[in-house]
Amino acid sequence: MAGQGDAELRLQTIVGLIASNMIAEVCSCYLMRAGDVLELFATQGLNKEAVHRTRLRVGEGLVGDIAAHARPLNLSDAQSHPQFAYRPETGEEAYHSLLGAPILRGGRVIGVLVVQNRTMRHYTEEEVEAIQTVAMVVAELVSSEEMISSTELLDTAGNATLPHRLAGRVLAEGLAAGYAILHEPRIEVRQTIADNMADELVRLEVAVSGLQSSVDDMLNTTDALASEESKDIFEAYKMFAHDKSWLKRLETAVRAGLTAEAAIKRVQDDTRNRMKEIVDPYIRERLSDLDDLANRLYLHLEGNQGIDRHHLPQETVVVARNMSAAELLDYDQSNLRAVVLVEGTRSSHVAIVARALGVPVIGQCEEIYDSVEQGDYVLVDGEHGQVFLRPGDDVTQAFDRSVRHREERQAKFAALRDKEAISKDGQLVDLHMNAGLLIDLDHFDSAGADGIGLFRTELQFMVRSKMPKVDEQTELYSTVLDKAGDRPVIFRTLDVGGDKVLPYLQMKEEENPALGWRAIRIGLDRPALLKAQLRAMVRAAAGRNLSLMFPMIAEVSEFLEAKSLLTREIEREKEKGRGPKQVKVGTMIEVPSIIWQMPHLLREVDFVSVGSNDLLQFFYAVDRGNAMVTDRYDVLSSSFLSMLQYIARECDKAGVPVSICGDVAGKPLEAMTLIGLGYRSLSMSVEAIGPVKQMVRSADIAKINEFTKRLCNSKVISAREQLRAFAKDHSIIV
């Protein structure tokens, strides 16, 4: 590494040394070129003519597979592997065993290092560790000498000095502007190989101790903004700061010869690459915590406190690969304007908490981290999923107009807060809010909601590292009822499974979790879990009204079984002289099968609530988390509208109250259509109440009823344009 002369000659020397020290007959180094192509740059053992001639695309062959998945590959018989791709110019047909590792820089794969042997052998864990360590050394040489020009690998769209528009997905709505702060420090490894292992272990130990103390302090000083569920998130974060497995990996990397900084970088790169492979949202959230802890540990190691998150100097937009909810709450809320993430989903903890705080978040903005610089002026459009870096005057002026227009609209909605949602022809529509965290309830009064039409109880379970006890659940549900006062609250029992995973609930991996073991199926198969929750709800509602519903009921028998568990808990409390004043029990309509049992179901329930998100998913057999198909079908198709109309009509005939919740209820055009189908109770996110109330007060519902009835009998794939035209013709504000 420290030698003089041509970088390629030094790389050739390095592969020779690796082959000699690992007793390998072959050592080869492939580097990434433009277009995701890996080119053989140096080899000891393969034909020299293959250098700069042999190329493999990412994902092609074993070398390409290592690059694609950014993880080591250890094979005793490489040629029998289905990914093996033979290149005759290399002469590698004589070699059977293979050990390869990605060469990583800044979390990106910039090459692959491979050793091979003629005999069929499985390389030891020590050898795997060794080649990963050497790959870090090679990464320093490749980067410092710029053996591949950095401009060759740049996205030409992302010039660091020009205005740039990036696309993402809206995780939390809103418009905001501010100056970029990079959430993660850019870890600079100035020295990879340690001069003295003992000294590095001491440095690491001191830094870890400092990190753990700071995390403990962060938990102890959580202010009033952080509610009970936020404290639970911090507790889980604290647990990871003390995680022995993570700390052992850091120590092992130092004992392998790396400096403490290089060890942190090594473990962090491994964590980030594991995140790319994981689809389980809970595990991804935990890996994100480990990623952030690595950044904090690096700052402690350098004696640098990094950004003072508690005191931001100006309007700030935080840019991160990913972020935990605990980290979001760590920022100064008075100057935090928005968050832009490379990853993230609407169901992630950070998105849930951001929506409750009113902080716009754009996620899945993959280009942002490589395009933004510290201090860049950033515009965040949390209505259309756009981010503008270093915007020109024309873009800034247009954005300012959008902000003013939004503020004017918000002022109009605020003026409607104490007014009822009564149409021009005198029909009343109840508008309820969806909630799941206590901080959601801070907006209850300001939104002018008629009640809580859906309280998602599972969020309290998801932010904890262990099952909440009955007393803890009772306290939460009691607080919700206290804050709601005389307004109705409908609790939904635990709806986990699918994309909502509990770490302490043993769940097997499923090929199609959305259709698998989830919601009421878990509750009935694990009755102790459901009974504990029902007991907490019954106790919380002592002397008050209690309304609750069960999710994902597919058969009436499931509802009856769940209701019988509730009945026993009510009787148990009555024996002690306690219990709710009145109990109403309902069900979610999410699974199409239950719709064909409506007459039977409606004789058993006190109310029903249509869960439009899951119902649409199951109706069209569309995974709503799959971007390739989520927009393929329209909720405003005649077939789906006909089904919704049937549900409303059957409930009306039976005299059973019906409401609808989900994304469809919170959009003015869709809400107008639902009202036309017969729905008079809608539940939506808090920010949607104002726009929907404005729409109701501008409408003549009798005319909407006539129009939607005709649409249900048509054969249109989407009635969206016809409904827009109707709204425009009748001056309905959508």
C-alpha cells in the first residue's frame, strides 16, 4: 500500500501477497466500471492475458453475484454453483474452491476480491474474516489512487453544483424548505491497519462506554414531546447500544488488525448491505438502529459530538439513508422542517411519528445521498413526492406560491374546525380521525374530528421490545378515552402480521404474509394475547362506553369466537363490581368472503367498518406494497364501487351503523363518491379532515347519490374523470 510507483503494479503485488499468505493458487481483483461492469484488474494464478479483458456484469457469474448482494461467498465446488460463469480466457477451469468478498467504499461495492484453490475445500471463518479485512485495504488503494475515475461512475444528472429535482414517495405530507444537514457523519478512515492492536482495543472500549452513556442520557432527558410510546422506542435503542453481538463484531474486526475507525466502517458496511437483503420491516428498523449507533460511536471515537441535534441553528432539512423514530425525536422540533430518506416506508416508525408531529417526510429518494452536500438549500414537496436541491429562483418562487396556497387552505380548514360537516341539502356526515399514538391525539381538538373511528392498537406493541403488560395497556386505553372525552372511540384489536412484525412473537417466514397468519387469526390461535388486550380495554372503560372491533374477519364463526372471549372478560370485571357502562362490538370488512355472509354477520354485530386498504388489496389480488402493481387498478372502478354500495345498502336494511376508513376516506373526490354510495361516517388521517369537511359543505348529496348509482351499473374501468367532471359541474370542492 505504501509503496511507490504505478497503482496497478502495487495492486498486482498485493494479490500476489494475498495468494501467498492464504495458501491460495489464485487471487484476483475485479473493479467496478461504468455500467455496472466488473473488470479483472489484477490476478495471481489466472492467465495474465485476461487482465482488462475479462468482464462480468453485476449479478453475472460468482463474482457478479458477490457484487450484487455485497456479501462474501464461500464455495468448496464453485463450478457446480448455478451462478458459475466460465470465461475460457482466464484458465480457471482447474480451480474448484472459491472465496470472494466485496470491496466496499462508502457503502457501495467498488470491486470484488477472490481467492481460489484446485482442491475442494471450505474456507475457515478466520479466512473469510481475513479476506474481508484485506478487501478494506484494497478499497483504500483503489479510492486514493482513483484507479477508476470517480467521474466515470457519477450519475450525470446529479451535478453537485446545479439545481436538481429528485423523486421519492410521500411518507408524511407537507411542504417545507430548509438547509440540508447530513444525519450520518461521513466516516473517514485515514488509517486502515492498526499499528498497535492493544491501543485500538482501548480506544474502542472508551468510545463504546461514551456512546452507552450518551444513549442513557438521551433516554433520561426525553422531554414532554416524547410520549410513552416514544420512550419505548428509546428503550429499544438503548438495548441495541448494549448489544453484545454488535460489540463483539467490532472487537473481532479490531483483533483482525483494523483500526477502531476501520472496524466501525467494516461493521457498518456489513449492516447496510444486510439491510438491502431484508424485506421484514421490523428487522430493517433494527438494522437502521445499528447503522445510526455506528455513526454515533465514530463521533465518540473522534471526540466529535457531531451536529447538535437539540439546537439546530436554522431551518433544517435532515437527509439520511434511514432513521429511527428515536432519532427523529432527538432533533430540535422548532427548526426541523422536513426529512428526506434514501429508504423508508409509510408503515415505518419514523413515518408514523413524523405524521403525528406534522413533519413532512419523503422516502425512497435513492439519489439524495449522493447528490446533496451539507448546507444545500432544499425544497421538500410532501404532496407530490419531490425534492429540489439548490433550486433556481423560478423554482423557489413557484414553491413559495405553493406554500402560501397551502397555508391559505389550512386557514380555511381551521375556520371549519367547529362547524359540522353538513351538506347543502342538510345531510350530516360524521368525520372521524385515525390514530395509533398518543401524540396523534394532540391534534384531536384542532382538527375538529367527531371522534376516533380507528385506533390502531398494534403500534403500541410494535414500538416495544417486549410484550406490554395488561396494566400498561390499560393505562394507554384509559388515556385515549380521557383525551376523547364525550366523543366516540373505536379500538381495533391487535392487527399484526404481514408487514407489521412483533419481535417477541414467534412467527415463521411466510411466502405471502398478507394472506397468512395475521390479525384475528393470531388472536384466536394465541388467545392469551387477545384476552390480555380485551381485559385491558374492559378495565380502561370502567364506567364508560367501550367500542371495539376485530380485524380481518373472514368467517362469522371467527367473530363469534372472538366476541365470546370479550364476553368472558366483561363478566369477569362485573363480578368485581367494575366494567364498562355500555359495550359495542363490531368488525372490519376487509376480506371479500365476509361480504357474502352479510345477512348472518349483521345479526351478530353492533356496527361494521370497511377497511378500504386491505379490501381493495384482496379484491384485486394486488400487493399494496408492490410499486409495480399498486397503481394498476383504480378504487373508483365500477366493480369496486358496486361492492361498496352493496355493503352500505345491506347495513342500512339491517339498521347496523357502517363507516369506512383507509386512504379512500381521506381524499375529497373519493370521499364524495363514498357519500354518494350511502356512507355517512368516514374515518381518515387528521390532516384530511379539513379538505373532506370543505367538500361535504359544498355538496348536494342527493344529486351525488343519483350520479354514483348510475356509475355502479356502468362498465368503466375507472370513473375518476367522470366524477371530477361532476364535481366541477356542481361546484363541489375536491
